[in-house]
Amino acid sequence: MRFHIVTIFPEIFDSFLRTSLIGKAVLAGLLQVEFIDPRSFTEDRHHTTDDTPYGGGDGMVMKPEPVVLALEAVDGKLGAKARRVLLSPQGQRLQQRHLEELAALPDVTLVCGRYEGFDERIRTLVDAELSAGDFVLNGGEVPALLLLDGVARLLPGVIGKPGSLEEESHRGGLLEYPHYTRPREFRGLPVPEVLLQGDHEQIRTWRRRQRLLRTRDRRPDLWHEFQPGDEDLRLLEGEPDPVAALAGRTYLALLHHPVFDRNHELVTTAITNLDLHDLARSSRTYGLAGYYVVTPLRCQQDLARRICQHWRTGHGASYNKRRAEALALLDVADDLASVVTRIEEREGKRPVTVVTSATARPGQLSRQEVLRRLPEGAPLLLILGTGWGLTEELVAAADFALAPLRGRDAYNHLSVRSAGAILLDRWFGLRE
Ligand SMILES: C[S@@+](CC[C@H](N)C(=O)[O-])C[C@H]1O[C@@H](n2cnc3c(N)ncnc32)[C@H](O)[C@@H]1O
């Protein structure tokens, strides 16, 4: 495979291309790297490749012409168009799948920027823009090295034992399992027994479980994307899961009072059968500890209890057992304070209260931010409003307020059932 690197600093690559596996790959001709210096495509005495930005401002910009002539020179020599990749902090974050895609190509041109970056028109002439990560470096050469290194190890013959690539981190969406070598015990830390017994099937399943657990616990972003198979779900059974543990101490409260109506009057809204069922089913699906329906009206409380009774122990229970399981989570309360007290009695700690709203207000937090601020092991109470939303006093008294769920425009009038389900899926779902 051939890399064509457009850079004004080719010397940065020298020792890298002479060292270790990459050095061997270059010597063996498995990897060829040539450099094209945009300076050679300038006509002024100083071989200038940068210029001041139109519109003013600090810093210099890479001129389009020397870079584009360099790209054209590569293709002219090849008699074909090499894949052009621009290194830029504004590109897609470099991932294993990019490396795999590039490793399958005969020729790749990497364009390394310097100064404040490229004249924008250069971007129109490349096939992809890749970033080494969400930070800014002085030039594209170090990102090009990263890419080169990652691609080279995928080329046939570069790694002695290609099997070792199969279960590496980021293959199949998972991180790799832990490795151990001699000694059997190091500073009191033993090698896991399973690795010493030579049972290949047990070792395989142990390693698979470790890959799953590592990815789940260290990289929720990857885990959300990963689709576990049946064996994976079996391997995870009984393993402590921090997200499931949080769900297991999380409660939902649906407030029918104190809420506003459309005229901003303080009212008590009516309970609905659908809200009782659907939020109980969502609570059960995402592993919540309980679901409170809050109304001060005795007749409404009685109605909610009767509906529950029907599905838990009445005819409904034998008609649909799953519904009984969901409605078992439902309880009725007079007000939010009594919900907090009941959770505190049950959990031994006061729950952290989080209010939701369809309206954006200052101080609202993202789920990630609430999770960051949540004290270790604290129970959580997610509060949903009805009518035209929760009162300002109630919002102000909560520990945290969540930012609203949003579509792509200003309309976000979800039913409380939908909002609750979306919220729970984001907080506790296996993938987003
Ligand atoms: C100082 S940076 C320019 C950053 C640019 N002003 C911006 O804010 O997007 C100069 C060059 O370094 C390279 N570079 C810097 N950070 C990078 C990153 N995270 N990934 C890939 N290339 C990067 C790019 O080639 C870029 O054009």
C-alpha cells in the first residue's frame, strides 16, 4: 500500500518510518510512503505556502494552490485518483473503521495542515476529513502518523500473527479482554484461575464476558452502539451493572398536583388509565424501583387503586401477567413530600429529586451532568408533570432540573407517557 503525504515538514516522519514493525514493513515493501512538499509547487523566492486571511484576524492560512497542485501531482504520477484524506480537528473522529477502510485501498493521500488551517476551497477537493480527536495540534503530521500506524498494522504481513487483530479493542464494537503473562502472582495479584486451566471454551467465554463488561463499564458511548447477541446477554446475566443498579434505585413520580393549566392557574389534573399503564410498563422495562402517581384527591386515588387492583389481583392478573408485573410498581401518594419520605424510608437515603419540563430554562442540566453530580449510591426521583407543567416553586425546590426533550424544531409537545418513555430509554436503555 502506498501513502502520499502532503506536508511542509516531511522530516517529522523520519525515525517513525525506520523503527519497529513500521520500519520492517517499509523495508519489506509492504508499506510505501512518499512525501510531497507543497513548497515545491510555489513560484516565489521564499516558497510561500501561507497567506493572511481574508476578513482579517490573527494567524495565517494555507494557500490553496500549492496544496492542490501537490494533490494533482500525486494523481498525475499514479495515473489514477488516490483517496484524499485531509487531517483536521473539524473532521470525523478517527476510528478503527476508517483505518479498516483505508487499509483496503492501494493509494491514500494524507494532507497535513499547518498555521490556522486550510483555505476552505481545499476541502472541496478531498474525499474525507479526519480528526485525531477533540483537541488542536500544531499540524496534521502527528495525526497522519497515527493514521499511518493504525493502517499499517492491518496490512497483510505487517503483524506476525494476524489472529491477534481479531479480538482487539474496537473490533466488533468492543474493547479487548485483559491480558496476563508470567509470573502467576505479581505483588499479591494472581492471574485469574480460568486462564491457567487450559479449558479453551471456558477461556473463550471468560474473555468474551470481559470484553462486554469492559466496554459497558468504561465506554458507555461504544456500549450504546453495540448490539449484544443472545450469548452476550447470557454472559452478562448476574453481573453487577452500574446503570441497572441506578435504575434499581430510581423512582418516577407523575404529578397531578401542583401543576398549571393553560391559563397558568394552579390546578389538579385528572389521572388517566393510559398514564397509569404506560408509565408503569416503561418503569418495569427500564428496571425502575417504583412509580408514584401523585394526587391529593381521594376519589382519584381510589380510582387509581381500583385499576391497579384489577390488574394485580383481579381478573386482569390472570388475563395478562406481564401487566401485573408492571403495575406492581405503581403506588399512589398525596403529595411529592410523602413520595420523598417513602423513598427515604425504603432506601435509607433521601432521593435526589430531578424535575422535567418541556420549557428550556436557565440552570437546566443534561442527563450526563446530573449523573456527574449525583452522589454515589443516592436514590433518584424523576418527576414528571401533567397539565401545563410543574409549578415554579416545585421546580425551584428540586435538586436538579433536566433540559427538555427536543425534536429538530421548536415544537416539543409530547404526551407525558412519551416523554417518560424517551427519558427512561436515554437514562437506562441498552443503546441510544
Ligand atoms: C493549528 S491547527 C488549525 C486549527 C484550526 N484553526 C481550527 O480551529 O479548526 C493546524 C493544522 O493542524 C492539524 N490538526 C490540528 N489538530 C488536529 C486534530 N485534532 N486532528 C487532525 N488534524 C489536526 C490540521 O491539519 C490543521 O489544519
